[in-house]
Amino acid sequence: MKRLFFKLFITACLLSGFAGCKQGHQPRAIPQAIQIRIDSSLHPADSIDAFIQPYRSRLNAVLDTPLSFAPNHITKTDGQWNTPLGNLMADLMLDRANAVARMRGDKKVDLALHNFGGMRSSISKGPVSERNAYEVMPFENRLVVVGMPGRAIKKMVGFLTTASRPHPVSGIEIVLEADGSLKSTRIQGQPIDDERIYYVATSDYLMGGGDRMDFFKERVSISDTGYKIRNAMVDYFKAIDTLKAGIDNRFIQLDTL
């Protein structure tokens, strides 16, 4: 009986295998693909457009609500060593970082550094809204505070004085001689102390060495404010009735004699 059962089992397995092989040789359907161009020839579906319209209207209302006022056009193209938009960005980063520091009981933030390429638009004269913040800062970069010894700050200054673009700074004054060599540097009105720890408000992108800012590798501490820089901009706009942005003496080169 056992031998008969075994023979039946083997026979069933063989028949199943043959059936599977036979099915495996059946022709396969070949996938077909077409290309659909997304351009002006496509028209929105009325039903979908009607569905999203309330959300679009609400979003536009929030983005375009006036938060502050710009008395002049604010750009990053005016100025050689510092620019109106760059100064505004660095100032608001320093302001918001210190607001967080006060709330947490942390040490005061001494200076701020942003990057020229991180600003992607200008701010037009007139009402300033949340949409302007998204246009200037479309990235998800966070505002962080980095503890840096004075000797690393001097490397930062060396980088800034030889950079081909005016990277925004605040809380620091850099003066170059007529020939481009460094004349003096002051942080909050005082010369740099090599051994002192200075607290720098910057972006997590730059802290990680972005834009070739390798001097941040010498950091001794990191504090994440929990702010995206764009959100810091929005809160700053809400707190300031009229934006003050212009070229000043924070980073200058003396006239040729």
C-alpha cells in the first residue's frame, strides 16, 4: 500500500511539472508605452480643477497676505562686498537665532553667515508676504548655531575676503586695504580672540561644508534652532513693519590712494 501511494505521489508531481512547463511556454504580452507631452496642448480636467480650487484660493490668500513693507527694491546684485538682500538675510538670521537663544537660556549668538547662492530671488518694492520668503529661500535649510573658536573664525574671514561673491554676514565688520589685503576684523565691535568660542548663526547646509565652507569642520558645538530659514524670514517679516535693507560698512574695501 505504501509503495502504491508513493508511486501515485510521484506520478502526480510529474504531471504537475509537465503542466507547468507547458504553461511556461505560452507567449507573453509585450508592454506598450506612449509618451505624453506636458505642455500647452493639455487642458485641465474641469472636475479636478473644481476640486482643488478652494485649496488653491486658501493657499494663495495665505501666501499673499502682507506681512511687512519694503520701501525699496531689495536685491543681491547691488554692491561689491555686501548687498541689500544679503544684509537683510544675515540680519534676520542673527535676530531669530538670538530670539531662540533667549527663550532657551543659551549663550548670545555673535554673528551670522549665509551664502550668496542660497538667495534665489529679490524682494520688490511694496508689500512683503510669505510668498516672498518662498521665492528668496525655496530650500528646506534649517537655521543652526555653531560654536567656533576664534582661530576658525579667522579662517572664515579669509574665505570671505577671497570669495568671488559677497556672502552675507551680520555682527562682524571686515575692512580690506585698497590692495585687497585684510586690514581689520571685529565681532560685535571687538577684535577676534583666537581662544574664545563665538556662536555663528548659519544654515545646516553650510555647517556641513556646503559652498566649500570647510572651516565649519572646526566647530565645537551645534545647536539646531528648530527653524527653517524660510520660516525665520516669515516671523521676521511679521515682527518688522518696514524692512531696512541697504549697503553699509559691515564689509568694505578702502579706496585706492
